[in-house]
Amino acid sequence: MSDTELRRGLEGVAVAETRLSRVEGETGDLVVAGFPVAELATNATFEETLHLLWTGDLPDAGELDSFRSTLAADRDLP
């Protein structure tokens, strides 16, 4: 066995600063871009969530169509 002291838990320890998300440790909530992650997982598509992360807003129908087209065009191999 090692003589290294093992501390359990990370209460009060900041591991990173971000404007995109926050963790509510007391309630166990993860909020991403203002939305509970459980809500995004249930109600938003991959493309909608990506748009939210990149722009800060959920897309309307027209923005989503345009965004999907852009993503599809960028998937082409050279």
C-alpha cells in the first residue's frame, strides 16, 4: 500500500470555468446553455443541441434546415 493520503469527494473544488454549463451539486442538475441536460436529451436533436452550443440559441425551423444543410455539406470528403 501507498502512503499517499486519499481525499474523498470534490466539494468546494473548482475544476474548470465555463460559460456553457453549470453543475448544481446539491440537486444533481446539469444545465447546458440555460437548459437542463435531461430536457435537451429528451426534446432536442443532435443538430438543435449543437446549434445551441455554437450560437447560444435554439434554432427555429428555417435556421435548423440551413444548419443541417451546412453540416451535411461539411461532411463531404475531399
